[in-house]
Amino acid sequence: RLPRGVHDVFPWSIGMGSSTDVSAAARSRSGGGSAGAAAPAIPVRVIAVGHPDDGDDAVGPLTLASVAARVPPGVALVHCDGDPMELIEAWNGADLAVVVDAMRSGAAPGTVGRFEVTDTPLPAHARSPAPPHGPGVHEVIEQARGMGQLPRRLVVWVIEAADPRPGARATREVIAGIERAAAAIAKECGRE
């Protein structure tokens, strides 16, 4: 069973059952059996951060949806929309973990950034403000680093958001950035 807030599902199946249900498509992609079976070891995981209904802040789940159609079988697609500390659980055991999140750096909306953070912190300009209820992605990565709980390789992809209001639609520029990021993430996952 996955921790609360960690979804091993495709984004479009969120809300179609309990938050920890694994869709049949996700099980068949990852080679798993029934939802109650132990999860197989999956060396590559793409982990989306954000809520799918929060305008441009939904870049993580929207990117995950686009990546889903492009990655080879065996790549786990995980959505974390709860406590950011659940990222550690989501990447546990992965050889490569790719985290996708929104950033608000002042760059043009839809700007895409890729950062290898296994050995170095996420650059300050690529960090999203920490949510009011807990640590942000950068803080979680640094806590995991201090505890020795990073995956073998950790890559963070960020897409500049413009309008993170709940219920807003992602802007055209951000959608273009999502598509660029999704194509590059799928290529990166296929090389592992």
C-alpha cells in the first residue's frame, strides 16, 4: 500500500477510487499483478508534484499525463499531491527518479529547466516557494540527502508557472513547456 497522497496511477484516474488505487493500465505497464500484490522493483520513476486543478501549478500532473504515452513499459508514473515529504517514499529504491514541479522564478511562463541534484542542491532560481503547510521539493531533497535517502540519480524538471489559482486552466505557454519537458523526460527515461 502506498503512503497517503502518493498515487501510482495515471493522472486521469485520480478521483476514480481511493487515492491509493492502482489502475489496471498502471499495473500492466509496471508488470505488477493485482492491487494487493507487492510492488515490483522499478528502477525508473517519474514523480509529479502538484494538484491537477490548480492552474499552472498543475504542471507536474499534466506533464505526467503527457509522459505516460511516451515512456517505455517498466517506468513507474507517480503523482504526489499531499505532503511533499512523501517524495522520499515515492523515489525509494529507484535508480533514476525524475521529479516534475512548477517554479516561480520570474522567467517567462513555460520556461523549462532540468537539474541533476544527486550531488548538488537545486539552484535557488529553480525553487518554488515552500507551501504554507510544509517543506517544498528543495527542502525535501536536502532532508533526504542528509538522511542518505536519495535515489542513485535524481533529476528535477521545473516549468515556470504563470497562474497557479485553484480552478484556473494552464496557460498556452505553460502547456507548450509541458510538452517540451515531457518529450525530453521520456527520452531520458528510455536511456536508463
